[in-house]
Amino acid sequence: MRTKAAVAIEAGKPLEVMDVNLEGPKEGEVLVEIKATGICHTDEFTLSGADPEGLFPAILGHEGAGVVVEVGPGVKSLKPGDHVIPLYTAECRECEYCLNPKTNLCQKVRSTQGQGLMPDGTSRFSMLDGTPILHYMGCSTFSNYTVLPEISLAKVREDAPFDKICYIGCGVTTGIGAVLYTAKAEIGCRAIVFGLGGIGLNVIQGLRLAGADQIVGVDLNPAKVEMAKRFGMTDFVNPAEVEGDLVPYLVNLTKGGADYTFDATGNVNVMRTALEACHKGWGESIIIGVAPAGAEISTRPFQLVTGRSWRGTAFGGARGRTDVPKIVDWYMEGKIEIDPMITHVLPLEDINKGFDLMHAGKSIRAVVQY
Ligand code: NAD
Ligand code: AHE
Ligand code: ZN
Ligand code: ZN
């Protein structure tokens, strides 16, 4: 079939909206009509050329929601008409990783996914002249129709609006999950969130859900304050306005250091500050931000010797097929909020405007509606 897609032709160039060929689903695969897709910072990270796994030409996008159109041979858990959210972290429920409760990083399709291919080692997308186009993070939601492995789809309730729940495909789950599944934050904890963007705001609402006593937000952009307060931030710190070292300031503000800190900036200097602002003896710092190729983190080992822990999280530690439908329920039951964070809705033709808004710090989440 033919479908309309925004194609990343090469690093650093705007996406090109065009018709492309899409082959039908093969063994274990599913054809999905994407109804809405969010533009995540990680799409920009790859498009800019900073992602060591970045491949071109490719159809980016990993945050979406849609409807199953056709299932390939052997697919048992889904049928045409089912509403789904694509998962860049699959959940096969049988690999060594899925069977270990300590991780959500299913490896069943990871190696082919990293090469921009379906599990059989081929791509379903091509240009009209036959040039192959690669998949991205196993999802390619910047295409109106896409093919994914069955294990990379979460089946969700049918009354949930696509233009809101698409955000659960990455940002919402990553932020809330980092608190609930990775940190397992306790009622009454003190926390610091670095970066109040599309991920950091969801960390803040996750902390509110967990019953944190103090939620400090740190950002260089004061325009983020209002929204962060709405989601539960109790204190705001702009590092540009702090005289002297930021670490002792934050340690003092949190009465000895935070129980949990979260980096949602992708900046390795911020990651160090986040670790060192943790409470001596037990504070845990969780890295969410994706740093550019080749970047490294550092601190004095004494920081760890004296009881601080450095951890990381992908997709908020969520097991997608199991946890994503529950997060959709939380949204529908009013336990979490999504709508105010969707600051812009665009047609596919304007997808590059969504990237411009992100660069300018003017959007939290821009969503493309097909
Ligand atoms: P964003 O651009 O919306 O937000 C980043 C925020 O950080 C902005 O508000 C910016 O002003 C602030 N910031 C930048 N530099 C800062 C500094 N030095 N000190 C304080 N604040 C600073 O981005 P986002 O969509 O929220 O994504 C955040 C990071 O999370 C990105 O690196 C993204 O790639 C990553 N991410 C990781 C996962 C995962 O599974 N681990 C999932 C999604 C996104
Ligand atoms: N090349 C990577 C993209 C960069 C990355 O680190 N992705 C994070 C998620 S960021 C979502 O906005 C990730 O969790 N990757 C999982 C993994 O196994 O690498 C990619 O994912 O293709
Ligand atoms: Zn993302
Ligand atoms: Zn698995």
C-alpha cells in the first residue's frame, strides 16, 4: 500500500512529507493506522545526528496511538479494530530480560530494531522509486500507517482519545514510571527534578501521585514554572539566579539532600549536580535524559562510597504491554493529567514546525494528528 509519511532523509535536514510504499505485515507483525503522534526530544536527538544509532533515510516517531488494520500470520493477541499504543521497548514475556523482574528491557527485537529493521532483518518501508527507508525505534509513528512486531504494541481501551494517549507512548510513561517503577518513591519523600520539559513535568506528577512532601524543580527557563506548579512542584530553582555552587544550595533547600533526584535534561553536568544533591547515605539519582554520542558522566567516587546511588531508566522502567494500558486507565479515571501538556496540535504537513517549537522552548508536547 501507499501511505503518507514524514521522512528523515539525512541528519540535520528538515523532515520531508511524502507518499511512501508500505508492505503488509509478515509473520508476527501488525499493520497499524496511526491516528496521532507526539514529537519527543529523542526524535530531534536522532534527526540532529547526535544519536550513535541514527540511520537514514528513516521514518522517525516513537510516541503514538492508533488502530490495528491487519495482523500477519501467527499474531494471536491483537485483531483488526483494536486500539493500540506502539512500544519502543517491546515486551515479549519470554526472553531472559522479560523473565527477570529487575528490568523492563526486553531484548527480543532490540538488535534488529537498532538497525532500523523488522525482526526478519528487512524493512517494510520504501520510497516510490524503490529506495528502502528504515524503521525507527521499532515504531515509525511519523507515518500514517506503519508495521510493528506484535510484541511492540500495547492494547488499550477504545474510549481513550488518540490525540492525548499518544503521549503515553513515551513522555508520560517515562516520567511517571521513573518515579513509580524505577525509584519506587515513598510517601513523604523529598525530590529534585532537573529539566521541566515534556519528561520532567511527568516526573513531577508521578511524585505527586507517590505522595512526595517536597518536589523541587530546576530549570534555566522561567517560562516552565507555571505549568510545573500546576503538576505539583513545590519549589523552583533557576540555576542562573543562584549565587555560588548549586549543590549546597539544593542540599540546604532539601534539608540535607534529596531522597530522589531525576535528570530530565540530557546534560552530563546537570547529571553530576543531580547525583551530588542527593542525601548522604541513601539518596538515589535517576538519569532519564539521553546524552549526545560520546558524552561521559563523572563525580568523585566518595559520593557513591558515602551512600548515594546513580541509576538510569528507559521508558520509566515500564513493561509496555502490561503497564501502558493501566496508565491509560489512570488518565481516563482522572488520576493523572495529560491535556495541559499538549500545547500544540499540527497536521503532518507542519511537522517541522513542531520541531521548531521544541527548539524555541515554546512547546511541552506538539502532537501531529493524521
Ligand atoms: P525538553 O526539551 O522538553 O525539556 C528539557 C528541559 O530541560 C527544558 O525545559 C530546558 O529548559 C531544561 N534544561 C536544559 N538545560 C538545563 C540545565 N543546564 N539546567 C536546568 N534545566 C535545563 O525535553 P524532554 O522531552 O523533557 O526530554 C528530556 C530528556 O529526556 C531528553 O534528553 C530526552 O531525549 C530524554 N528522554 C529519555 C527517555 C528515556 O526513556 N530514558 C524517554 C524520553 C525522553
Ligand atoms: N538509539 C536509541 C535512541 C536513544 C535512546 O537512548 N533511547 C532511549 C529512549 S528515549 C525515548 O525518548 C531508550 O530507552 N532506548 C532503549 C534502548 O534499548 O536503547 C534507540 O532507542 O533506538
Ligand atoms: Zn521519547
Ligand atoms: Zn522479552
